[in-house]
Amino acid sequence: MLVYAQVFETIPNVESGPDTLEKEMQLMVTTADYDLRSYQSTQRYKGQLLRRGLVFDDTLFTSYTQVGQQGPATGWSAHRAGCSSRIPNCSRSTT
């Protein structure tokens, strides 16, 4: 099941005139038990793009943040067993 929400708002700014804020959110869950499978939010404010997300799999999840339209996404992944890609010498297998 996919849940989607969008907000568009004009924010007053005395110095430079009104700014626009646009936010979108997508949430994907399983229909059987509403188990979270993925989440992504996108925000556009003052011409800047900010995207954040979570993606889940059976034994791991990935979290990411992207700033800018074409910039690289930065994030990390972790196995449910506690092994993270940011932990040195982590070699647990998911198979």
C-alpha cells in the first residue's frame, strides 16, 4: 500500500517577498501487517531541494539524505543483526 501526501505553502518574507515551501511524502507498507517497506520525503524551499529516505529489506535497511537537485545522496546501511556499514571490520553476512 502506498500513502502519499503533498503540501504547498506560501511563506511571507518581508525582506525578499514571499517564499514557497513544497513538501511531499511517500510511505510504502505491506498490506498484510502494515510493515514499513520504504519512506521518502522531498522538500523544496527557497530553491533548495532536500530529499530523505529509508528503504527496508528482509535483513537490512538503508537511510539516505540528498541535498540539491543533482547532488550525491549520502547515507548508510545496517543489517538487523547489528552490523553497520559504518562499523570498521564488520563482516557479518546476511545469507
